[in-house]
Amino acid sequence: MNLDTIFGLPVHPLLVHAVVVLLPLACLGATAIALRFSWRERFGTLVLAVAVVATLAVPLVTDSGESLAARVGNPADHAEQGDAVKFYVIPWILLLIAMLWWSRPSQAARSFPTQKWFLVLRLAVVFMSLSTIVGIAITGHSGAQATWKKLIANTSPAAGG
């Protein structure tokens, strides 16, 4: 799929919000249900739904970024960081799915939530959630720098602004 423009505007800055907003929210939700396990039943499905949508948006954002780069030039650091996103998002969502799968009521009755390996899985979800948030923030910051740094450097604040 080649996502380039919509109504004459680049698609990338529009789609990127799905990853920049939804993915950290899903990561925070995953961290919350991993640390406060009683919330898993109440919020687990919602967290997983947001995580799936955000994860599915990653290849769309990457593709639209490549289309934009072909038009305006390749922001090397941002492109490399954007390509790396899948390497922490995929393990993160797999760990989240595993945690939710093994904590289903039928499995939880077998006392999995208190076993050491399950506690390690929950901590792995927390670690990967925080790593994913940091990675997304670094990638987004490099994209904002590539877009705005030169423009802002050549301007001054408006009087009274």
C-alpha cells in the first residue's frame, strides 16, 4: 500500500497521531493492569483493543513516512528510528497478549497470577511498555526536529505572543 496524500496533504502527519497518542496510552494501560492485577478483568479488553489498533497503525505510519520522505527528502535519524519501532512494539504486544491470555478467569483459577514466572511476565510487560513509550517519544521528537528545527531557527516570536 502506498499512503501518500489525502486532499492534497501528506498522510503521514495525520496517521502518526494514531501511534503517538494511542500507543503510549495502551502502554500506560498495560503497565496499570500489570501492576494492579485486579484491574485486568475490568480494563484488559479495552487496553488490548487500543494496543491492537495502535500496533496495526505502525506499518501504515511507516509506509506514509516513506512516501513523504520521497517527496521532501529523507530525515535519516527519524527514518531509522521509525523503522525500529516495530522491533519493540511487536514484542510488547506479544507479552501483553500472553499476560492477558494466561490471566483469563479459567487460567487464573489455577493460581497463575501468583506464580513467579507470571510475575516475571508482568514485569516484562511493564519494562517493554516503558521502553516503547521512550522509543515513541524519541522517534516523534526526531520527526518534529526534522520538520520544524530549521524553520523555527529562522523566525522570532511575535510581539506580545
